Amino acid sequence: MVTVILSWIYIFLICTLIGVGTLRLFEKKIFSLSGYLITGIIVITVYTEFVSIFMKISGLAHMIVLLAALLSGYTNRNKIERLWKTYRPAIRSWEGFFYGCFVVLTAFFASRGEFHTDTNIYHAAAIRIYEEYGLVKGIGNLQLHYAYNSSYLAFASIFSLKWLLGSSLHTTTGFLETLMCLYAFRGLKDFKRHENHIADMMRIGILLYALINVTRSMSPATDYASMYFALYIITAWSENLCEGHSDITAYSLLSVAAVFAATLKFSSCMLVMLAIYPAYYLIKEKKWKEIAAYLFCGCIILCPFLIRNYFISGWLLYPFDKIDIFETAWKIPREYILHDANQIKVWGRCLFDVDKIDMPVMQWLPVWWKHHVSYEKMFLIAVLLGLLLEFIMLLNKLIKRQKLRPQLIILYAAIWANIAVWFFMSPFIRYGLAFLIAVIMIAIGEYLSREKRGFYSIVTGSLVFCILALVSYYGDEYLIDIGVYVKYRLRDPYYITQKDYDEGNMDSCEINGNTIYFSTEEEINSYHVFPGTCYKPMLERSTLIGNRIEDGFCAK
């Protein structure tokens, strides 16, 4: 726990300083602390992706970040001092004491427990590749999961600090969880003062997501990072819309953050639709410099992600085979990419058989529904009721000829576009959980913000009651899990150091004089040996291009 908290303090300082220095380029005003932190996370992640193309992520790469943070701190010391004065009263109050207790509690969960299944399959191993090589051409041939190339693993690798400590820290997910929850708590403090409660309910949505995933908060899982960023972007957009800020700079920066969210996991890709609103406004006002600046930022975020895709898989977007523009020695064969893409879809639909990829929606939908346990079904019903509540309130607005805010329309469109992508591509609940939560929370937030009279109030109030009852049932399942978790983890010896990555049973073989590892029993691609794969058949169909690991892998 102690090392986790110290790591969080260090990440907090570095990201804040980098964020302050970056946002200074846009406007000379004070942004919120969460805005600086999110900006710092994005900048450091993109930097790490760029650097990994040329060298491994070790001491040198980290020292450059540290020096940049110190330089930013010195040149922006007046702004940082004003920022400190803004938050100092809260830190020195009972509010600050509550935040401190929450940090300690979260550190308990982030120091022990179980790893996400995919962390054992490839997240941890991919971080090790960042640390040892930066990237390896065609590494997706050795195991297709490497080709998913989530930018979050770059952020996890820069703060792994294995080069310094001898073992790898995996504290970044816990840091994101703590950051998002404190952001939510801070905003909810003024609940009674807010006339519109959409942002407030989204803050509660962040806390609900944290509750669901807290027992695995030490796992550097790409799902968690993607969903936390999606929830933050939706919440911050709602805050700007509903709490009197109406700042086009904030909308523009959140649109840039949406591009970053797409590089975390493709399931968040439709958030980029948010850019429609600031783009329309900036074009209307003929602010060409601002447009160029934001487009440049979006391109800078995308460039290392796409370049890494090219080197890791030979494809621009993996596992999407429609953009086929490269011919390289290390390119993953089309039949492999199609099988992987189809497998993702059928697993999400709970069919578990690639031969059923063409099954019509109305045939696989009952199978998918039956596969879920009761509390998950309750949650999905709550989402449908949330949609119904939104429709009724929209209809009421149209009848009363009330003005519809374009920012909210764009937000709705982006959320439902993401849900559509999630549902038709791979409808595991965890892949789209942030957007499903957003449907519920925005609907309830709108209900709390509107005047309610007569039959309309009876209908909408009844829907809200049903939604809350269903979501409570969903949340109770995780509260029980947390209670059991704490009971059995109190005696775990992780109050100083953090639990290390799981060690799987690994065997090895030689290819061109290089040792390659593979899992023999469990699906654990061990962080502790490299390079490795969970799946021996993938290893058997691959080989090295040259005589070194750095030369890359290709299909036989």
C-alpha cells in the first residue's frame, strides 16, 4: 500500500506539471486540476508511444519526462501557486481528510487481489515489451493480442519503473480510479447549488463504475482506462453544458481527449463525434488558427498509435482488414486477422464458435441474453428504461416547444453511436459499460433538473423509481463481492509493497538462437520472461525475420 500511494503521489505531480505546461499553449487562464491531470496523462502517453518506436521505455525515456515536468513547474510556478491556493482550503479541511481516507482505502485494493484475465494473457507481457524493446516488428504474429496496441499500456510502462526498482509497479489503473472518484466527489459537493443535475448524476456514474471494478484496480487493463476516460469526457462535457461554463475551449479540448480515448480502446471510437459541435462553432466564427491547433493535436495523438499499428501488425488498424495498404515482411496474414475479429464478435455475443459469425441478430440475441446472470439483466433493463425516460422527456420538450441544446444532442448521439458499435461488434457488458451507465445517469439527471407536474410526473417518477431499484440490485452484487474480498484479503502481506504480476507455467523453445517462451497450462503469458505467448499454436506458425528479436516476427 505504501509504495502504491507513493507512486500515485509521484504520478500526480508529474502529470499535473506536464498538464500545466501543455495547457498554457492554449489559454492563459487557470483550468481545473482534473483538466491539468488528464492533459498530462494524454501528453505523457503520446510521448511514450513516440519514444517506443525508436527505443525501449527505461530510465532515459523516464528522465526526459521528469526533466520536462521540472521545467514546466519552474516556468509556470506562479500558475501552480495560484492553483495550490485554490485547493489548499479543501485539503486542510474535513473534506481533505475524507479524500485522504479514500486514497488509503483505494490503495488497499490496488495493492492486492486478482488480475484481469486479459492482463495475464497480454497486458503485462506487452508492458514488458515496452520496457525491453519499445516495440518489436510483427510481434502480433507471436500472439495476436499484442496487435491490439492500446495506448494505455504505454502510460503503464512509463510509470512501471522496473529499471529503477527491479520489479514492475502496476499502479496506474488505481491512480485513474482515485483521480476520477475524487473528481466526482469534488463536483458532488455542490449538488444542491446546481440547477441542472446531469453532470452530478454522471459523477455518480463514475463512482458506480469504480465500485464495480475496484477489486481489480491493480490490473493495468485497457478496458478500465478506456471506460474511465469515456466517463470523464461525458461528465466534463455535461459540466460545461449544465453548470454555467459554456466554454468552447473546453468543448474543443474534450473533443481532442475523445480522439485519445479511441486509441485506448476502439470501443470508444465514436466519442470523436463530439468534435462536431466545437468544429461548427469555430468554423462559424472563422477561427482558423484554433481549428488548425486542435486538428494538429488530434493528429499528434493518432500518429504514434497508427505508426505502432504498422510496425506491430503490418495493418493500419487491427483487427480491421478493410484498410489494406501495406505490404511488409511482418504483416499478419489476412486469414488470421479475420479469424481474430470474428472471434471477438462471437465471444461478445456468447456464441463461442467462430463458425456462427453470420448468425442473424434475432437468433444470437436470445443466446446472449440468456448467458447473463440476473443482476446483469436487471442493469440492461434499467438501460432500456433510461432510453424510454429520455424519449418521454424529449417528447415533452417538443410538445412545449422548448429549445433543444445542440451540445446535449451531440452528446446523446455520441453515446448511442458507441452503444451501437458495442452491440454489433462485441457486446460484452464491460466493453460498453461507461456508455450504458451514461444512458441511465443522464436520463435521471434530466428528470431531476426539470419541473414535474400531473400525469407526466407520475410516469417519469415511476420510471426513475424502477431504474434506481434495478441499478441498486446491480450495485448490491458488487458490494457483497467487496465485503468478501476485504474479509479474505486483510491478512495479505501487501501493506508495504504491491502484489507482483502472476507467474504462469512457461516452457521455451529456440528460434534462430533466441529463446521464446510459451504457456504450458493456464492462460498466463508471464511478465517475468520475455518474449512470450499464451498460445503455442501461434508460436508454431511464426518465426523470426532475422537472428535477433529486434528483427521482428513474421508468419511462416
